[in-house]
Amino acid sequence: MTFFGFEISKKGLFFNQAALNVTAHNVANADTKGYTRQRVIGSSIEPGMSSSLLADYSNRIGEGVDIQTIERIRNDFLDRQFREENSSTGEWNVKSEALSYMEDIFKEPSDTGISHALNLFFNGLEELSKNVGSKDVRTSFMQQAISLTETLNYTSNQLQKALKDQEFQLAQSVKQVNETIKNIESLNEQIARYELSGQNANDLRDKRDVFMDQLSEYVDVTFSEVLVNDRSNSAQQVLLPDPDQMPPFLSGKLKGHVDMITGATDQQKGIPYFLNLLDDFAQKLVTEFNAVHKAGWTYPNTEENIESQTGINFFDDTCTKASNIRINPLLTNVNYIAGSSGKVEAGENTGNNENILALLALRDDDTKGDFEAFLRSFASELGVETSYANNMSTNRGYLLSNIEYRRESISGVSLDEEMANMIKYEKSYQASSRMITAMDEMLDYLINKTGLVGR
């Protein structure tokens, strides 16, 4: 009888005590964001080598259990999947929100959108063609024209504001990315110092993974752990790019903001693309309407001593963008509306409405105007882009939730499972303790009672 059994049981006590401590740690952090459940990894200790020519039986028995490490239960593949989908979801959420906001700005079809204002404009022009000599009808038409230009101004200004908002959000996102990278770098240093002792910095790694998840929402995250060896630092570290030298974004919120700010092509339709379309509409309206209007003649006004004139623009030809389009200031006097195809001489002829009809023909002229069709195409294109972005955002969100659920099922703390482990380790601890008691009784019997019979 030796103390060999005591040593084995002692190691069993230590192992189960450590396992119970880890179980308690898991239970305490069941609701902690980003916490990964842990478990004690043990391995049997192989029998020791004997220098005796005749090894006794104890040399053929293992020496108990040894704690190898305390590991996190985590799936690296699911982590990578989660971060990839988180980046994609972040990108499409930004695009969906921006495009939906643009749809709200255009409000098509509605009673306050550009199409409605354009329809009222041409309806007013049609009424004017029926009564070109009425100053009241001219004034009413001019009010519709001013309403159209103001609607275009407002819409363009709102789009410019949306563009500024995207630039502001991009700046805030970049700031958040840089702060997150600094936090990760700080944790790298803490992990390196802690793991110099040979232990795993599990809780620090959990915190770093939370920051990595946050970072992946903004940019596409690729990383690797490498062994850094020097006098001050020897541990696994996540290597990150220089925040001031970021590579082109492949996904994430930053890419979403950048695409919305710079997208001006058929391949990438951002706010500038739709602003350009709106400017094209305004320029076309100014150019085509002025070309017809200045070919006509105004009606004379004897009371104000105004003769019939030609060559007058309807819109200010120096303001051809949606943001600044306006009526020719001269037309604040509605007598300068050119409705006749020929010069009108007071007392000689009353003129005609042919130039008004020519202006009205632009409404459905595919070669020159057809402005309503242009706006329908514009609204349809924006609607398609918005619908696609919304669908991508929703689908990516579903996939992200599914991956997160699978990851949580592996890494998350199950209280039922932890309670089962607690009972298991408690019983194992009690069994190791009982083994020590049994051996103590055996030694007591051997030492104090053996050889006393017959005295």
C-alpha cells in the first residue's frame, strides 16, 4: 500500500473542481452578449517509467487526469459565414434605406409629386389654348408653371440633402470603424500579455470576437491569427489593415454609403444617378419648351403699351438644372406668354392659338418632349432599384439570422446542459473524495491493526 492512489484521487478532485468553476462561469454569463461557453479539456496521465528490473503493478496504471486547457466552444466556419453575411446585410440595409427615402421624396404617384405638377401644367396650357385672350387664364397657367418649377427645385434639393446625409453617415461609420479597430488592437495586446503564462485568454477573445462582428457590419473583414514572437509579445494576434489605408470595400455599410454617394452609372445607381436624370428632365423641358415658345408671338396690351413680340424664352435659359429651373422673370407679366404663330397687330388681327397648341403637342411628342413618359420611366426605374434593394436586405437578413441561430446553438450557454454538467462534476468530485476516504481507512487498518491479533 502506497500513497499512489491518494495522488490520483487528488488530481480527480482538482479536475472536477475546475470543471465546476467553469460551469459556474458559464451559468453566470448565460445572458452576456458575445460570451462563448467554455469547457475543461482533460487527458489521462500515462503510467510512469520504473527503474526497477521488476516493475510492480502500479507502474502499469495511469496516474490520473491532467487539465490540458479550458477551451471555448466555437465554430470558426460559422464565424466566417456570419461576418460575410453581416457585411452583405449591412451594405443592402444602407442601400434599401437610401433608395426608400428617395422614393418618399419623389412620391410617385401622388398629388404632390412632379408628375402631378406636370399634369396640372399641361392642363393649364390646354385651358389657355381655349381662351388665349383671358388674362385670368394666363395668370392661372403661370401659377401652374411656377408650381412645376418649385416642385422640381424642392425634389432636387431634397436629393442633395439625402446625398449630404449619406456623406455624414459615411464619416460617422468610418469613425466607428477606426474606433473598433483600435479596440481590437488593444485586446490583441492584452491577449498577448495574458497568454504568456500559457493559459488561454478566453474572455478577452470573446470581447475581441464581439468587436470583429461589429466591424464586419461596416466592412468586409478578412483576418488571420499569426504567432508573434519578441521579448514583449509572444501570442496569437489578429492582424488588421491600417485604418488610414483601407482597401476598396467589397461589402458592408461603408460600401453601401460609397455606392449611394458616387453611383452615377447604369451599373451602379446611387443618388447622383437619379439627380442626373432629374437634371436631364429639367434641361429637356427648358430646351424644348423655349424653342417652341420663342418662335411664337405675344399678344399686345394697349393698356400697358406692350406690342406683340417674338423670341422670348418661357424658362430662364441660364437655369437648366432641376435645382434652379425657373420661369423667365419677364413672364411675371403674363402678357409675354407667346401664344400666336404670327405677329398680332392691335385693331388689325386678333392672332391665334397655334403656338399654344404647338407647346401642348410637346406633351406627347416622342421626338421632342413626352415629358410624362420620361417621368413614368424615371419612377419605374427608381421603384425597381428600391424593390431589389429591399428584397436583398430582407433575404440577407433572414440568412444572417439563420447563421446566428446556428452559431448560438453551438457557442451559447444552455442552462439545462450546464445543470446536467454540474450534477455530473459534483458526483465525480464526491467520488474522488470518497476514494481518498476509502484509502485512508485502508492505511489506518494496515498501520494500526495489522499484526495485533493474538496479543
